[in-house]
Amino acid sequence: MYLGIDVGGTHTDAVVMDGRTIAASIKVPTDHHDLLASVRAAMQGLLQPHGGVEPGRITRMNLSTTLSTNAIVEGKTEDVAVVVSAGPGIDPEHFRVGRFYFPVGGSIDHRGEEIAPLDPAEMARVSAACCDAGVRLFAAVGKFSTRNPAHETAMGEALGARSGGSPAPGTVIDGRCGDFVSLGHRLSGQLNFPRRVATAYYNSAVWRVYNRFADAIEQSAREFGITAPIHILKADGGTMPLAVSRELPVESILSGPAASVMGIIALCDIREDCVILDIGGTTTDIAVFACGSPVIEKDGIEVGSYPTLVRALKTRSIGVGGDSRLHVAAGAVRVGPERAGASMAMGGTRPTLIDALNYRGHAAVGDVAASVRGIRELAGLWDLYPERLADDAIAEAVARIRVAVTDLVDEVNARPVYTIMELLQGRVVEPAAVYLMGGPAKVMQPLLAPALGKRVEVPDDFAVANAIGAALTRTTAELELFADTEKGVLFIPTLGVERKTDRGFDLERAKADARDALLEHLAGLGVTGGEAAVEVVEASSFNMVGDYGTVGRNIRVKCQVRPGIMGEQVRSGQQGNGGRNACGCKPCPDEAGA
């Protein structure tokens, strides 16, 4: 059995799945001041002796959490000292992030050759300045660290901080005061210095708050008798073991929208262009499917105002939900974006969208009389008819969702479309349907259908679809292998692998080595069998020419385990079914060519 918990903005949903069947489910209020309490309440409601499921039957626990996202949005991150080595040709000041930012000398070129060494005295001064300022967390990033991580590793050692694990707060290591350092090459194998700087910064900024939460989650699970592995949802629609997430907390950003997308995949056999709407109490999360597969942010999402290398499903959140507060500004009725507690129907003190829906008879949630009272009181304050106030509120919510859907689809179509399955070069996404999930989904279905002008469907179990997605999502991982046969070296940056290779090393051997390395890594995480279906997604080999001909090859291979639902049959991208590809869509001209 799989236990899935999704910590949302308004409710924490949890399910126990026996295969594809819900054995137990629960919905509890989310306590933003104590997310752990919400998780514990969900587990208590599902598991014996309070619930109905024996903890020993749980074989895996998957959790999606808003913790890292909230810490960044609410400014509750910790100071990070960012140490960067850029070398010639780029000004690192253009990528300054945080209060403590230290460009240092030394550089590595694009082939991994050291052009200028680090200055130990300079690094000692940086370390002392950080220690004096009370900074305990670091990020070390070199421009070409994915080709040669030596400088980043040396910077981390000079700062006296560990690049993994969970030491006690304030731990002094080797006489220095560092607790943790994010090394850029361990976060991604992609060559993008500005994005790597921001990714490393945020990874360290949320490290302590995330690890304290992870400690508490692990302890709570054991207290409830759960001995199964614990996994955390990632932004890309996969999961990572809790131990891995401790070193990569930045990957947990936007895990909530990812759970929504995976929930729809678990509940519906989607084989068309469509839009997913998860309407919660605080926000509406929007995602786009192209040809039956979720669209992804290929280069990485923006966190705050900084682009990062965090690979993620392409989603958008707007401040419209069932508990969005109603207010009047300049004579116009507004919905949200803030949430000021529950709806009046559920015991709150201010009218919300749910109260407007109750007043007009679209819903009958909780205490309808309280909703009526709240709408009439707010209308009276502004000399409005209560019917008009409620209608305007509903129309405003529907219009904002419609505009957000249109904007996101237009944004997807403004550039090549990447999905978790493939690149759909030159293809225009034209959604034919909208799938709704979340508590208000059934109520909003007849209101959104005419506004969106599309078929609007609400699957069974829509109210806990995100928790189902969390429960059933499989582990994902990816790596990039680089080889320079002239120098005789091979790197896998994110795994910290560096070894010698021979001049005869070629692309096919590189693909095999990349697959083997990822499988070995996954096995070390306890991921085996069908869940570890590794595929090569990019592969290239370029001859390097010297004065007397070819002197070697520059080889790059990227492989991954694609996001998906445990136990599902992975669909091939090859064509079939009468001129349609396997996802049911007609291929674009590029795909259908001779």
C-alpha cells in the first residue's frame, strides 16, 4: 500500500492506495504555522488505531509539501554566502544574489582545463568574513564546473562546510563555521552559469528549515509505526528519497502543482491537448498537456525573480480559490488573491467565493445561512444588491481563470513545446478539454465550461486527486555524462564521478555507461525494477581537430527516468494507430515526414 500526503494551502489531503484503489482518505485543515501538525493529523486519521489501515502495510510514503516554496515567498530563508568563480569573458556581478556575494579569482575553461588557480589566501579571507558575519550556509559555483569540479570542491573545503547530510545547527567543522555548502555541479549538469548560481543559492537558503522538517517527518512516521521508505515530490513530477531531498531541498519547490498533474495522470487516460485546473481553497493551479503529456519547463523554473536549473512541469498558480476573500475596490467586486481564513459557511468571519456560490445556489457547502448573511452584510456596506455582489464575484473568479488559462497556453505556444515524453517542434497546442480537480471542482464545472468554450470534465475522486498523485508518483532521476577522449577523462557532475577513459571511447559506450551509472545510483536509493526504466534523451559526439587531423571526441549523453505513475505502462512516442502517434494525437508535419 502507498500513503500519499499533499500539504496544500488550505487543506492537507491524504490517501492510502491499494494498487489503484483508495483504501482510506482524509482531508484536514492545513496549519501554516505548523505544517508538521497537519501531516500528523492526516496520518492519525488514516492509520490504526485511530483510522483503519495497519501502518505495517504501508510500503511507501510520498509527501508533497509547500515548505520550501513558502519559505522563499514569505522571506523566511537563511542568509547564504555565494562564492563564484567566473573567469574571463563574463562579469559575475551581473548575477549577484543575496546579501553575501563574493566573486573570487581562478577559472576553468569549457574543456575543463584550469586557466587560473584559486587563491587560497583570498578564500581564507572570504571564509573569515562569513564567519564574522554569522553566515553558516554557502553556495560555491564555477562557470565550467560541470566540465571540471575541482575549483568548486576546493571552494567548499575552504569554506569548511559539508556538501551533504544534516549536521547540527552551528556546527564548526575544522575550526570553521560552515554547516552546508551547495556545489553547483552537484545540482545540474547543464551549462548555464547564471541559473546555476541562483539554484545553488536557493538550495542552501532553504536547507536548514527543510532539514528540520524532514527530521520531524521521519520521526513522526516512525512514531506511527511506518517503517517504509519516505519520498518527497519534486517539481518535475517525480519523487526523490527523503535522504536525497535533504541535500537537494530546492527540488521540492512547486511539488504541490506537480502532485495535481500526477493525480490527473493517475485518474484519467489523457491522450489529447488539454488543460488541468486544480481549484483549491487558496489558489488555482494550472497545467497544460500536449498530446497527452504534461508540458515541462525545459531550462528550469524561475524562483523569485531568478531563473534556476530546477526542472519542473510548466504550471501557473493564481490567487483564486474557494476561500479567496471577497472585497470591493473602486466599485468593483474582487476575489482574492488573499485568503483570510475559512469561508463563513465553514465558520470564518469574512465572505469568500464559496459564500458567493452558496448564496446563488451553485453550491450548498456548510452553513448556507451564514454565507447568505455574510454576502448581505458586505453588499450593505457598499450599497450593492447582494445578488449582484455574488454574481460579480463569481464572474470575476471565472474570468481570471479563463485569462490565466489563455495566457499559459499562449506562453507554451510561443516557443518549442517540450513535454515529459518528447520535443514537439513546430506544433501548436490547442486544448480540446479541461480537467478539474480540487474541492470546488464540481461546483465550478458548469460555470467554467461556457467561459472556456471547451469540454470540462471532473474525474472521480477529484477532491483528493492531488494526494492520489502524490501516492502513486514514481521516483525520477537524471544525469549528464561528459567525456573528452583527447584528455582521457569522463565526468558525471551530479554524481561526483570522475575517471579516466581511453581514446577509443565512443558514443555507444557513453550511452551504456550513462545508463549503468543511473541504474546503479537508483539502486542505491532503493529504486529497482520497472520503476527504473532509464532512457537516453540526448546524445552527441563531436570530433576535435588539431593541426594534423582528429585528436579526440567531445561526447555528451543525458539520460533519465521519466516522470510517471507507478505500475503504468510507459507509452512509446512512435507512430501507429492509423497515422496517429501513440498518445492519440496526429503527428506534426516534422513527425509525419518521409
